[in-house]
Amino acid sequence: CLQLGITSNITKILHNFLKNRTLQVRWRNSLSGTIPVQKGLPQGSVVSPILFVCFLADFSETLDVGVEYSIFADDIIICAHTSLDHISKKLQNTMENVYKWCNYWKLNISPEKCSIADLSKKKLQSIPRITYAGFPLPWKQTIIYLGINFCKINQNGVILKTIRSKALRKINALKSIAYKNYGPRTKDLVNIVNNSICSLFYYSCSITNKFSETQYKACNTIQTMALRLPKWTPNIVLMKIAGQEVLSEKIKRLAAQFFIRQLANGAHSPIYDQNCKPSIKLIKRDEVMFANLFTELDTSTDHIIAFPDTLISRSSFCEIFLSDFSFQNKAHPAFLIKDLFEEVVYKEFQDYHIIATDASKSHSFTSIAGISNLQSFVYRLHPINSIFTAEALAICHALDELSVTDKNLLLLTDSYSVLQALKCLTIESPKVIHRLAGKILVRKNFHKKIS
């Protein structure tokens, strides 16, 4: 965590979270003795997956040159090469490096849960032998990653078969409660169908949008069955009665939204091609779908609102001081903090226009305020806003209402969390932080420096 820049009280919290952990097992009315836990994380905790991601921060260093990977929690997929001649050496070297890395960090990987799949269109003449810790990894026709089946032959058919099987199991479970005279209301049943059955197709829409028309009809049939109407009911009538969108059309719409979002995210998208000119890596069918979509809308990709460049410019768009000055130490008495602050302002920020902001929250109100030597403001926000959001919005309003254009700008806030979030800005940061970063970038055009 320290190498990743996680410092201050956060490290103390994480340390206390991990130390002196114990384990007990309850069986009926009996409780076992206490056993100390030396490694591992408590299941179900919000902090555990975050710490596991930090734990895997240097995993990429184990990969051989030219090997790519994708990680989601503890699911890892490694891609070696399109040519079989390179696979044996590349994958074997990577597996050996992964084994050394796991031994160093005392992490166990189950080889029996690992597998290798060839997804190319070529027919393999021979199968390379890849091992992990001396255990040969099996070659399979189908590999599952994040709940999606990837197969060398008839991938769409395999995906449809898997999703259909899951959906039918849930439909059969619904039949036991969907009685006419008693049970859930029709409105509730429709919500259950959407959230538990149709969502199976929505999840993989960026892949299932390549289904054939026959496969789409099979999807629509599943939706019809789930709504407990005859299979032969025309889809238009069925959807009108249930107030629903045809499943196949919604899959296409969600897929289009997904790829448009990736275009808008640009270099921040995981499918952005970094090795050549800026572009999104799309297969031919998705390119055709895009072209037809923009033709129908009478527009082009140039009209997509791109993700702001705050991430690209974050290293230089403003100076952020978290604990650089002595007056930022709360352990000092108030009179000393005041003297130290005035000294720092005199030495470091003498020609700056100073603005101070603050926010407060109670059960009934959330308020923000800002003040400079020229003017001030006070606003009341909806109480649903958190103190974090209020502190960030206070700085945003201060930039709009209290700043001047002929002097450098110094912003003062007591919200360490907002400053930390601004300093560690990523595409996943809260929207209010992106809004604040955007305003700072705009204001930087009028100021020499912003701190």
C-alpha cells in the first residue's frame, strides 16, 4: 500500500483491520475454539477486494514479453500469441514466473481449476504441453471468463445454450410461485423476469449482439416463456401487453451504447488500441453495426462527446498540498496553527488570491460556504448529498463566483478526502470530482497557478 501511495491514517486503519484476526466455527449449538488467522481476508468485507487488488498490483511483472492479461478480482486470463509456435515457450515461461511470484507472496493457485483453450480458426496439428508447478494444464474446447463462454467453434451457439439453460432453470422456479389466484402480482413478475432472466442477456450484450436472426428468435422465445404467455404470441402484441422492449432489440441497443461509451472514453477505455493510431479495436461486424447506426442517426463519430482530458492533464493542472506545511498538523494548538499559516502564506503565496471553502451536514440540512477578501456565498443543498459531495461542490462554486483572473489562486479546504480524490483522479472517480477537475482546468487558462 505504501508503494502505491496509500499513506497517513488509511495505512493505520488497514493495519488494524488485518492484525489480531481470529476464526471460530459454529455447528448447530456448538462453537469451536478460537484460532488465530495468519493470512487471508474476511469474506464479505468491502475492504477485502480492494486489498486484493493492491496485492495483485505487481502481477503484470511476471508476464513474459508479448503476453497480455486481463484480471477481474481473482479471475485471470492470459493471452500469449496468435501463432502456436510462440505459445509453448511464452506460456510456459509465464507459468513459471507466476509460480515463483505465488511462492514469494505465499499465494496458492489450484491447477485443477486452470485450463487452456485455442480460440483461433486454425486446426491444431499438435497440442503443446504447458505445466504449472509440474501439473499439466488441460486443453479445453470452451473456456469461461466472467460468466461468458469462449469457444473455438460455434461460440454464439455455446453462449446461447448456456444462457438459455440458466434462464429455463429460473423460469421453472418462477412457475412454482406464479399462480393465477395467488402469488406475486403481474407487475412484480415482470420485474422479476427483467432482473433475473432478461438480465442474463443484457450482461453479455457486447458479444450477443452478433447473434444470427434465428438465435435472436430463440432469445425472444425465452422472454415470452418468462412472461408466461403462449410461445406463438406475436412479439409486438406480447411486448405491448407487458410494456416491455423486445429482447433482441434491447440487446442491440445496449451493445451500441456500450461501444459508443468506449469511443467517448477514448484512451481510458480498455478496448482502446494503444499500439497504433488512436482507435477502438472492433471486429468487422461491430464496425458495420456502427456505420449503420450513425447513418440512421445522420451523424458521425466526431459528434460523440469525448471524455474530458482531466486525466491526461492531472499531473500539472494544479498543485495539491496534503501535508506539506507545518500548519496542516492538527496536533498543534490553534494559535500556533494560525501563526504558521500566516508565515506560509507570506513566504509561499504572497501574490495569490485566497479563497476558503467549507461544508456542513446535519439530519435536515447540507450547506456549503465560501469566502475571499472580496465577497462570499452560502448555499443550502438537498440533504441527500454527502459531506464529501458538499465539500467538492463548495470548491466548484468558489471557482465560479469568487475567483479573479489577474492573480494566482489559492484554494483552502479542510476536506482531506476531496483533495486526495483529486490527486488520485481516475476514470472511476466520482462525478463531482471530475466536475471539479474540469472547472480547475478551465480556470487555469485565466490563472498563472492554482494551488
